[in-house]
Amino acid sequence: MEFRLIERIRARTMQGREDVRLGIGDDAAVLAVPVGQELVAAIDSMVEGVHFPVGTASADIGWKSLAVNLSDLAAMGAMPAWALLALTLPQAEPAFIEGFTEGFAELAQSYRLALVGGDTTRGALTVSVAVHGFVPPGQALTRSAAQPGDVIFVTGTLGDAAAGLHCLQANVQSSAHGDYLIGRLNRPTPRVQAGMALRDMAHACIDVSDGLLADLGHICVASGVGAEIDASLLPYSSAMLGLFDDVSARDFALGGGDDYELCFTVPAARAADTQANLARLGCGGTRIGRIVEGQGVRVRDAQGHWLDAVRRGWEHFSV
């Protein structure tokens, strides 16, 4: 059953990639990194009840398990190539496996990503995916090069996933707005093209997985700088504004997490070009603040007052 499951996913994600010398079928894959490229690797695990609600559709689990990893590659400016999958299941239910396979494969095919190995075992529902991608030498984006004077940008809109989770937990009546927000939670869009476009523009970059404040805080720590955000500039979807007031929208955006948008810094002189390039890619880019001397992230409201009590974001082992 184990081999048939992985083989089924492999067949749905099969790509004619010359860099896969030997894929599924042996004890390990044999892969060739193209000449003139560096290898970028990332891994994430998703656990039922922690990273996705119990009862989430299996197709959405398949999609999201890959999307969160592709988002890490995007934050590094890398082009996706290969993936490894470890799947732990309470039972090998055919309907679940079919749905998971469809969701995983649908996203993989969008990026010509090949599944080159995997493993399955019995236990609590857990999905671990490792992804590998390529970036030209010395061009990988990092968290550690933000500079005072840089402009802080984000792609897309913020807070939608957290708002979608709230809709699920509060049993908000189904609506077009609610369904959109839940869709953003279950099927995030990794900003791969944006990440590659930022290689020559951004000083520092991270994906927003734990919440804007938490993740921008990681950039600040790595770069030895501080950050100031103007809450009035935060980008919201029409669905968010259709269901929630300004304070709730702001709190979802700052501390909600699971958006998998990119947060990055660019020199002020490159801000207009950056915004234009991201607009052409369709994801857009919104200027939300600036990098400053000092440390930590501060948020200013529309009246110019600094906000004190703002949820900072998700921490797995917080007490």
C-alpha cells in the first residue's frame, strides 16, 4: 500500500525533468543541480489540529502542504524543482488519498515540480514535505541584509487566512466573503514569481507564516535593525473589509499568520520600480513602513500614536 500511494502521487506529478537522474523506485533519488546554480532546500511539517483544522478537505491539505514549502523557496528567490513527501495517516482511506493526491499534484504541476521520493506510515495525520529549488550563485534572498532607510513592502493582502480560521471556528454563516477567506486559509498562493523578481531589488525577505509582526521581527533580529509600520497602509481584501471592522482587520493582519505573502525591504530609491514590477506579476506590492536604527517592530495608528497591545503572532511552544 505504501509504495502504491507514493507511486500514485508521483504519477500525477510526473515531470520531464532532465535533472532527475533517478526518482522514485530506489532507496534514494539521484538529482543533478544545473551548472551555474545553487541549491536551496526547505522542509515543513503540518499536523492536523495545529496547522489545519480537523475536517479540512484532503485536497486542501495536499495543496497547502506543498504551498507552505514553496513559499519558503519564494522567500529565498528560488525556482522550485523537486520535492520529497512523508505522509503519516491514521488509515489509508482511498477517498482521502485521492483528494490529497489531486491537491498536491495540482500545485506541483504549476511549477513543473517533480516528486522524487517519499514515505508513508501509520499514526496521527501529519504531512512533511521537503522542497528543493535553484538560485543563481550569490543571489539568494536572506533575512539579514535589511538596512536603515529601506522601505518595507508586502505582497498581496494580509490577515485573510486568520480571518478565514475565525470564520470556521465561529461557524460564521457561509457567504462569498467568508468562503474567500477560508479559501485563503486552505489554499495559499506561494509568491514564487515575485520572489525571483526580487533577487536584484530586495535587501531582505521572509514569508509571512507566523504573522507580520513576528516575521518582520525575524528580519530585524537577523539584520540588527528596527522597523516601523503604518497600520493605515496595511493592505486588506474586500472580503476582509466586508466582514470585519478596522480593528479586527488590523489585528488579523499584524498577528494572524498563515498568509504566506512575502514581506521584504528595498532601498527607497528602488521602491517605485519594485511596486511596478509586482503589479505586472499580478500580486501587487504595498509599502507599509520603513527600516530604522534600533531594534524591534513598532506599529503606528492612523492618528500617529504607537500601538502597545498587539498580538505578535504564532509560537509553537509558547506557554
